[in-house]
Amino acid sequence: MKRALILGVTGQDGSYLADLLLEQGYRVYGLVRRSATGNTQNIEHLLNDPRVFGQRFFVLRGDLGDPTSLYRAINEAQPAEIYNEADQDHVRWSYDMVGYSSDITGSAVARLLEIIKQIDPKIRYFQPCTSNMFGLATSEKQVESTPFNPQSPYACCKVFAYYITRYYREAFGMFAANAIFYNHESPRRTVEYVTRKITKSVARIANKKQDKLVLGDLSARIDWGFAGEYMEAAWRILQHDKPDDFVVATGEAHSVKEFVDEAFACVGLDPAQYVSSEAAHFRPTKTSTLIGDTSKLKREVGFEPQIKFKQLVRLMVDADFEAERRSSS
């Protein structure tokens, strides 16, 4: 039974990845930090299944900021694959937590790769990166060779993570792969992210629990995909015959306003009656409209997202609407 270690298993991406790997017959180990121990809703279905938890799914304690816990977790799990889905991944928070973001999103990747090199350099390593690295882009669509021009501390840290992963691949022959993920959403997102803030608010408004929704820049256009599918891309990238870097995206962009309109349409309401935009919610710096070109991913890995914009919005609104309805009964 192939073993995998997922860092950040309680998050959106880590939990979907755990589901996928278990379906593929893996023995899965998930690293959980102390501050996430009370936030396990995304993996409750695994923790509460006696056929899975303690049999094929295991939780280890640790933190990207603590090298000894990383070393111990890798030694205990003895994985064939490691997926680093743990970091400070919120752009807005990175403006206020530059030092922490630099350490956990950037430097921790170097620590992790060095530990892998010392324990077993044959372990396959997956590093998720972000389209925010392109920032003010030089092209309408971005490919793997498009120059980076980051516009936030978070994006700068991810550029470091990207290059240190490539360095360990090229310098030491390790199977270390990068995926440049464009925005990927799901019902497992926290409400700090604009998509989930919108769908949860729409569900609450439809259930008469909320009166209004305040957002920032409604004109921003974003390439949005479904997180569950993107984790399939991550897995396929590590099954590839050689380590490489790939753009993972849908190839189309929609504005925040379009997301709002589509979400309210799902519950038959007019967003004009509930939604406002305030400058306090705008980011200090803006990026270009970032749209990914996934030609390489499709050609070499055989992956292409199937869930596009309207399906994604409907999926998220339906999940939040049902959750709000249940909480009222």
C-alpha cells in the first residue's frame, strides 16, 4: 500500500487530497498543527469512520515552523509522496503578517526539502504555488515560462517556494514538482475568502438570517476552478514520469460581480437589493487579470478541469443553502 503524507490536511486542498488518495488505495498520513486541532470539519467524515481512521488514515502532530516535528512526521509516515498543502495562503493576511508569511510560506519549503533530502531523496514532493506570482503579467494568458511579477508578500513568498523546489530538483535530482494553481474554490473554503463569503451570505440572506453583503472590488476578474479537481491534478503531476512545473487553471476569467450575480440567481434573488462595495475591502495593490494556459498540463499529464464557473457557483451555493437550512430546523 503506497503511503502519502499531506501537510495541512485539515484545509480545503488537503482534505480533498486525502479523500482522493484514500480512493486510490493509499495509506494517508495528515500533519495537523495545534491551532488547527479544533478546526477539523473538513476531515470529520474520515475521523468518524472506524474503517478509515486508524486503519488507512492517520493524523500526526507538527508544524511547518518546527523542523523537528517535520523530521519526525516523515520518519514515522515513511511516505512515497509528500504534498505540502500547508502555508499562510491568504493574500490579505500576508500584508499584515509579512514575517510569518515569509517563514511559513517560503522558508518552510526549504526546510522541508532539506529534511526530505536527508531522510530519503527518493520521496516525491509536490509544491503548490499561485497565479499571484505573475502579478502584473506581461501576457493575456500565462504559461509556465511567463515571467513572475508578484504584487503581495504572499506572492513573493510563493516565488521563493517555487524556485527552491526547482533548485532541489535540479541540484540533487529529487522528484520535486511545482503546480501554479489559479484560484480554486469549494464548500470547504473558509469565509475569509471572497467566494465562500458570497455563497454563505447568499444562503443566509435566502434563509432570512442576514440583510446585506459588503464586498470590495467587484470588477476584479478571476480564473476560478474547483479545488477537488485541482487535487486530482496534483496527484497526477506526482505520477508523471518526470518532475516538472505545471499551470493548473480553467482558462477563463469571471468578475466578482458575475460571481455575485450567479450566486443570487441560484436562490432567485436580486443582488442589487443586498450587495454594496466599500473601499476598505480593496487590496493595497492590484494584479492583472490572470488566466492560465493549461496546454502543457493537458498534453503531458492528461488533465483538464471539467467543472467550470456556473457549476462551481451552484455547487457552493447549494452546499451553503442546505447547511443554513439544516441549522434552522
